[in-house]
Amino acid sequence: MRKILFGIIAIAACTFAGCEKDKHEPYYVLYASGTVVDESGEPIQGIHVYPEGDDFYGREGYTDYQGCFSGYCHVAPRSKWIMLFEDVDGDYNGGEYQTLTVDISQKVTAPIAPDEWGYSGSGHIELGTIVLKKK
């Protein structure tokens, strides 16, 4: 009987502990999109587009055959708020391009009050046309 009672208490304790919400640092959910082209205006496929720093997490992606990119990422308020555009495939996409950093801090919608999970706002960042130069 003691074993059964102890088992019930252990299961109940685990259940209640699992219901507690972890506190997270506030973050923004951002949807970023744009197009990457070379200096002559031709789209560049295969450019790695991602937010910089440890504070960013979520999706990261690559430009498609039209040079377009889009996706969601989570950004902490204390982050650098920079997107990187990096050619990771060498000559495969027509040349080797220089890495470019773009400050996105001025392109984000105003935050709302954080909820208990840390979500503090969302927005769409249209980065427009990004021009990469060859190395």
C-alpha cells in the first residue's frame, strides 16, 4: 500500500512540476523577406540569409533561383538586430560574393507588452533588394 501511495504522490508531483511555465527572455517574432542580386541586377541563388548572434533562433534560409528569401526568426530585444547574407557555395552560383551585414533595427514594428511566455511583438521586415559584390 505504501508503494502505491508513494507512486501516486510521485506522479502527482511530476505532473504539477511539468505545468509550471518557464520564464523566457522577451522576444520578437519577425518575418523577413527580400531579394538578393549581383551588381548587374541578376538574382543570386544559394545565398545563406540568417540573423547574427546567439540571441537569434528560429529559421534560417537560402535564396531561391529568383534570389528571393523569406522566413521567420525569433529575436531577443538585446540582440544586434543584424541579418547576414553569405555566399556559402563558392562559384556554384556564378561567383564568390562578399558577405554583407544589414542592420534591421529600424525596420521592426514597435513591441507590445510581453506575455508570460516572453512573446513581445511581431512584425514583417521587407528588406527589399540586397546587392552583393563579388570578391
